[in-house]
Amino acid sequence: MEKPGEEPLKGSCHCGAVCFEVVLADGLRSARRCTCSICRMRGAVAVSAALDGVSILAGADKLATYGFNTRAAKHHFCSVCGIYTHHQRRSDPRQLGVNLACLEGSIPTALATDRVRPETDLDYAPAPCWMLISYPFTAIWSGRV
């Protein structure tokens, strides 16, 4: 899973029953909101990882999977607390989308991705409309639309 120079990040669901490590494919630059019907409703910001980029450390037996429509995308969530942890993408089944809010130390609200135009951004909307500059929670408009 780990590539030279890349450290895995730790993550978990809300209740801690599911714990994992992930190596992100392109760091936070891959952050985006999917515009499919389920992702629009849950509002999660996902970051990208290779299919083998996530290792479940605990709670594999607590993960449940939801699929709809073509069932190509596989959305995984904790069966105890209900938090979505990651999904296998329909648009590229070799990739996983990982819930940024599940990663230790993440601040997903610092990456506002709500400037999505579903009519033009069919699957994924590029993330950073806001850029995190300094802690705590200082952000400026990047001008990217």
C-alpha cells in the first residue's frame, strides 16, 4: 500500500469501530464532492486513493456496503454509527473515495467544495474554492469557479 515518501494517514468512523489507514493518491489536491444522488445527500468531501490504498485495521466485520442503480459504486459505512468511510468509484473502479472527515486532524470545512454545477461537472467537482492558509480555520476565496 505505502509508496516511498508517502506516509499513511489514520482514519476511523464516528464510534471508532472501523479504523483504517490510507495513502492518498494526490494528497488533498484530490478533494472533491461527488454529484451522484447519494453523495449529494450526504455532502461528504472525498479524497482519492488507489484501490489498494486503504487498509482496514479494525472493524472489517462492522463495515456494511450500499450499492444502488448500476451497483458499480460500492459505498462502505460503519454498521454501528452509520458513518460513510469510503467508496469504490463508479467513474473509475480502480479508485477509492475516502471521507475526508474520517481522517485524523482533517478540517473538511476548510475545503469548501460547494460550487458544483451538476449540469457541467457530471461526476466530480474540483475541490478548492477555498484555500486553508493558517490554523485555526482561516480561509480566503481562491477565485476558482
